[in-house]
Amino acid sequence: DVDGCIYKVFYRTFDRSLPDNPPLGVTEALSLRVFDNFTWNEKATWYGEKGVYRIFKQYDNLYPVMRRVLILSDYDSVIQPRNIHYITAAMTRPFEDPTYMPVTR
């Protein structure tokens, strides 16, 4: 899991003023982003219960095109100084920055 889930709920509106409550013909959608409660009190590790490998592996699977620059599921690739710079830069951009990388798209 990557700290939560995205849910999409579909619903239809009805005209209650008409006797048989016919649908108005429009299906609406509501998207919800739900995050896990998270508190970090320890130094990050690569493997183990508090390890970041499982998160990096999921991003490696989601964005395979990045493997041309760095392999997110490979510890030796991630700890290269050049790649630490890329990761830090991507994760510290302000929301207004055009290169800001949201958690979800």
C-alpha cells in the first residue's frame, strides 16, 4: 500500500417532484482520496516492517519509464548521490511548481 487509496463513487440524481422519481439521466461521480494515519518516529530502513523498499517498489512498478534515470526498487541505484538529489528535489517542490509531483494523478 502507498499510504492510502482512491475510491470513486457513482450516483444518480432523481427528480423527487415527479410521481415515479425518474432518474435525470446524469450519472455523477465523486472521487475520494483516503490516507492512512501515519507517524514516523524512526530512521528509515530499506527492508523490514518500517522499510521504504515496498513503497519504492510500487513507484518503480507505476513509473517504469524512470528506470532510464534510476531504478527505484534497487537500493544501490537509489543511494547514488545523483539519484538522491533527484529524489530529494522531486519530493520537496512546492505545490505551485510546474514540476511538482503529486502523490496521485
